[in-house]
Amino acid sequence: MSSPRGQLAGVLPDAHQFEFRAIDRGIIKGRVDRSLSAEQLIKFNKEWVGADAVALIHVKRVLRKGEVLKETFLLRALEHPKDTKGG
């Protein structure tokens, strides 16, 4: 499970697809967990787009001879980032 910090760029509720702007790796695109309803995803668009967040993403990698051939991403949830500056 990967937990990048960044901002949700948007979700396509009917297609269950997302785009997330991660601070450390740029744009992440993929599928949204089917356990999240279209109504929940509409709420994500209203409440999370452009807001600081931590994405809980399952990453699947296809390897050949130790090299990554393909990565797929599955968004499981979004969380508010914890303050790492102690404030």
C-alpha cells in the first residue's frame, strides 16, 4: 500500500477512475475501489479536489527481470494529512 501526499485532481464516479497529484511523483491515474459508491465519489469531487490529502493507494507492479514493466493503481481512500511539523 502506498500513501502519497498531494491533491485529488478529480474522480469520474461512473467509470470509477481517479487522478491524484502526488507531491513526490507527479500525476497518478487509476481505478477507484469498487466498494466506494458513485455517491461517495461525487462527494470526493466536492470535498477533496484541490485539498491537501493523503491517498491510500494499492499499487500493483508487473516485473520482468527485476524491472517494472507496468504499474496499476487502485484508490482505496483519502485521508487528511497529519501535521509532520509538530504544530
